[in-house]
Amino acid sequence: RIASMTQYEGLQIQTTGGYTFGSDHNSAKVKLVNAGTSRIDCSSVAYDVPMSTVKDGAGVEVPSAMALGSPLALSNAGSYFLSATFARFKFMHGGNFQLCYTPDGTFAASDTTLANAVFHTVINVA
């Protein structure tokens, strides 16, 4: 369970079931959206999950990663992991959220390959 007003220092996505992230995921990004968002709506910038400011490495208050619908770039950290190290974020309040995902970094509404997706996992913030 995730707590609101707690600063988190990174994000890691791990595969299961033998699936691996190949080189076609080297430009991967995620975007935080309200739970129930459809895949085709991931291209919209209208999603504004309220995020609080965080303290950077120097202790300065800065906007959270993924604030105002901003996509977060992920590193292909190995065949079973995508990660964003030092991606500091803090939820302003509770709710249910999901991550939109794009392997090529575009979130194109015209994605006909169905590569863009919404992860099934619901992030419950208390």
C-alpha cells in the first residue's frame, strides 16, 4: 500500500510469466492516470493526478515526477525490469491510480499496434 504525503525515491516495473523487455522498450515511459482510464486515452494530457512537491538531492522543493500528467522516462534496467531511479514523487492525497505505458515514448492516440497500454495493477494510495 502506498501512503499519501510520503516521498518515494524511484519506480521499478518487473515482468512475470517469462516476458522480457527487449530493445524495443529502450524509450519506455509511464504516465500516472486515474484508475479506469482506457488505453486510447493515455495520449491525453488532461490527466492531472494531484502530486505534492518533493525534496531533490540538495533538499530543494521541486515538482514530483509525473505531476500534471508528465510522462516519466524508464531505463531498460535488464530483461525483466524497467526502472526510474531517483524519480522522486509524492501523492497529495489518496485514491486509485494506474500507469499508462508506452514502449516507444510517444503515447500516440493513433497507436494501431496496441503497444501502448494501461497496466492492470491499481495503485491504491491511502
